[in-house]
Amino acid sequence: MDSKVSESPSNWVMTRPRSRYHLYALLLIPCLLLGSLAGHRRYYYAISNPDIDFSASSCAQVDALYPQSSKNTDLWEEFGQMLGTDEFKELAIGKLSGLIQIPSESYDNMPPPGQDPRWETMGLVHDYLAAEFPLINKTLSLAKVNTYGLIYEWTGTNSSLKPYILAAHQDVVPVNPETVSTWTHPPYSGFFDGENIWGRGASDDKASLTAIMLTLETLIEKEWTPERTIVLAFGFDEEASGIYGAKYLGKALEETYGRDAFAFIVDEGGGFKDVYGTIFATPGVAEKGHADIKLEVTSPGGHSSVPPVHTTIGYLASLITEFEKNPYPVELARDTVPYDNLVCMAAHSRDIPHSLKRAIFRSGHSNAALHRVEKDFVLQDKFYSSLVGTTQAVDIVSGGVKSNALPESAFAIINHRINTLSSVNETAARDTQTITSLAQSLGLTLKAFGEDVIPESFYTTSHCSSQSSSASSSKGHIELSLAFNHELEPAPRTPTSGKESKPWDFLSGTIKATYYSHRAQGIKAETTVTEGDDVNSDVEEKKIIVSPGMSTGNTDTKYYWNLTRHIFRYNHKKRGVWKRDCNRRAYDIPLDHYLEIIRFFTTLIMNADEAEVF
């Protein structure tokens, strides 16, 4: 009885408000529907209007990141002012010029160090670095790996901070002696003409290596010490796939420091350039895979006076033609770096055509728009199409030993740069599929990557008549295989968004700080230049956007995947500054761009010392 009395009023009191809430909800439903419709209308209006600013949500940018601590601010400003002095310029020119004068060439298919005298020029590089940067050799530890690989360590005072790696390579592409007379300046002169430093390796990669060393040498001279450990890793055969240099360096670094031991790695890669009226820096955050496929044909030999319809070389020519008639498709995919780069371009390029901008933003939800971007932009740009799809190039052909003897064998090497969403196995399977039908029509057996695709029995059973006493046979044999055993899967992608993107944000801010400070000499750190500041027209009109990027080739970082998830392939320089034409061979780097690289490493080192988020 008491319980009923106590429950009834309580239930009644609680029911009345709920009824009111239901009534409110019913009244709100039409409003919410109208609001939702209005929101959808605004959304669809936005994606159809190329003038809407998507930059806040697409390709979000961070502010310029300048050194802030009392330890670094004054020194960073002093360093910036020093870059403008004649004394430092002369010093910097001399260091780079001297390194260029060492012909540290690396060649394909060389035996290991110690088995070929051509490696000995790397020893000259070591002697030069020891002589020109004595404070580094006194202060940093040095380990030599596989004779010529270099690992320097500048131990920081705070062991709780993850170290990072600054990488470069000592070697250069060989110079054909027959072309020396066609060079604007001798390839190993290191000549300075008052504006540019000339020579093989001036841009790739000796400017970066020298800038790193000169930055550290100067910091030591200024009695600066790092809190975060700095590691330098210098390979010596990057131009020959790094099989003796970075491959061994990667193993040594993992053995010494452990897996995922580094906060980030910066190695050579993309720089910055003008894209539709806006400067874009594009650090590489992914790399394509790589595979060299050997296509070999064998058939019976004999005298050329009694030739078959097709010789081995003829068969090979037909197969090569079949490959070139069937290039890999170029299909733009959303979950890729090239697509993200296009979105950044649409969000931030000042002069991008409205139709392209509209199509790129619509492509985020519309397959039709995605295909339009693919057709109207990607396929029209040789560089972009090479980034997006798997490429194939027949680079080596060999066959025959005598003009009057039928060649018993001939082969070609097909170089593939593999789409980041594909794999070596998919590439091998596609190559096999490309030539299977043709191989059958030519009467050839086919073995692909260890599997008998068209065995001899295909001809003996298919072409043998039941009344015939002798079976038909194939006219020759095709074999597809991996050449050189240097195949490489596409690289893991460096995070550029979400919780793991702190190193990316750090690098982006450092790039901006370097770029703006170098173009606003005399502006102090406390009055930093950002995109909107009206400091001068050059800064405002040439603001810099940082976008995920990717190159068409590979770097030494392919051996460093186990060391960190945060690998940045970036040279802080204007892309296209080195010169090359059909009539004269000319490789150079402008002095001002070289000085900006030094500023970049100075800013990066000081910012990394202050960063506590990675």
C-alpha cells in the first residue's frame, strides 16, 4: 500500500516532462529536416563552385616553425645574418667546390669494395671530409660501414628524445670521357662563375652533403650542443642502387639503434617549384616499387644462309613490340600521394583553371570526376602519368655473336617502376599475361618466373595429328625472370595526417620558416613572416604550400624502412635549378640556393632540438 502511494506520484511526475520532450522533438523535426536540406544544398553548392575555399579541410597547412628557445633564437638569427656575408659565402663555395673536384663515380654491376680500384675515389672523399671539417671529426663519433659508408653520431644530452638521421650520398653518376668537351665547364672543376657552382654532383647530392657538414661544423664552432642525438648516414653507391652502401648502412643502423629507433629521416628528394602561381614544396613520403624483368628467347642456331621465318632476335623484337603496344594503364586512385598532391594543388594554387579545380574536388566523391581528372590532366602530363601508373621501359637488348650465324639466344631487360598500390608479383603476372597469346601464335614455349605457362606438351598434344607418326614441336622458348635480384616493393607511406603526422607537421613548419626567412633578410624571429604578412610583394605573392610528394625513382631510403615510419625525401631547393640541354652538358647549383639549403638544415636541427612531440 505504501509502495503504491510512493510510486504513483513519482511515476506521474516523471512522465509529464517526458511528454513535453516528445512534443518538443516533434516540433523540432521539421526544423531539422529543413536545416539538413539547407546543409546539403550548401555542400553541393560548395563542391560545384570552384571559387569556394577548401584549403581549411583539404591539404591543411601549419604555420612556419621558427626556433623559439633562448638557446637557439639568437644563434639562429646570427646564423641567418652570417649567410649573407662574403666571408661565409667564400667558405661555403670552397667546401662544395673541393668536394665536386673529387670524381667519386659509382658504376652499375661493380664488385664489392676492395675488388675494383674504381672504389678508391671514395677514400679521397673521406680524406677531404676529415681535412675540411676538423671539428666534426673531433666532436662526433664516426663508424665506417663496408669500407666507404659513413655513420656519424653527435650524441645529444637528452637520451629520452629519439634521434634522427640526415642522409646524403657521396657518389655521382659517371661521366663519359667522350663527352667532356661538350660540358659548359669541366665536370669536376667545381668552377664558380660568380653566381653558380658547376660540376657533376653540384646538385645531386654533394650540395646537401656539404651543407649538412658545414652546418654542424659551424654549430660546433659556436659551442652549440644538441639535446636530441643527430645521426648522419652517407652512402657511396646511391647512383648504382645502393647495394654496397645504404643497404649495409641500414643494417648497421638497425643493429646499433634498433627497429623504429629514429624520429624521422631526411634524405634527398623533391624540392619546391611554382605550380599555377603558387610555390609548392613536395617532400617525398612514398616511393614506387622497382623490378627489372629479363625477357629471353632461345631457338635452334644454324647458318644464316638457310634462315627460318623468324630468328631469335626476330621473335624478341615481336615480343618487345607487344609490350610497347600494351603499356600499363594509368588509373588515378584516391588513396595515393599523387592524388593528395592534386588536391593540394586545387586547394591552394592561385591560378589553377576553374574547371580543373572543380573536377579535382568533385573527384573526392564522384568517379566520373575522378576519371575526368585522369583523362584531362594526368594523362596529359608525362611526369604525373609516370607517377600514377606502373611504367615499363626496354632499356637493354642483346643477341647474336656473328653476322652469318643464326643467334641461339637474345634477351631484353624491361625496367618497371611499380605503382604504389601494386606489387612485384602483380607486375610479373601482368607481364606474363601480355605475351602469352603472342607466344602461342609464334609457336614458342613460355616459362615465367619458374612456372611453365606454355609447356612443350602444349604443342605435342595440340598439333599432333592422330594419323601422324611424328609430333610437332615448338619453334623456340621464352623465359621471363627477375633480372639482377634487386626487385623492390613500393615503400610504406609516411603519415601526413592524423595522430602520427607530428614529424610531417614539424618538417612542413621548418620548410616554411626557411623559405620565408631566406626571402626576408633582416626580419627577426619575433616578427616572423607568414603567408598573410605584408612584408614585401615577393613573400606574399610567392607563399609556400607544403604538399605530400613522390618522385619517379628510388633513393637510399629504400634500405631504411625499418628505422622509422617517418621518411622524408626532400632537398630544400628550387626544382629545375640545374641546367641540362641537348647541345651542352651543364650541371650547377646557384650559390643562393646552396646557402638556402644550409639555412634549412640549421633551422631543422634547432627545431628538432626543441620538439617534444616525437
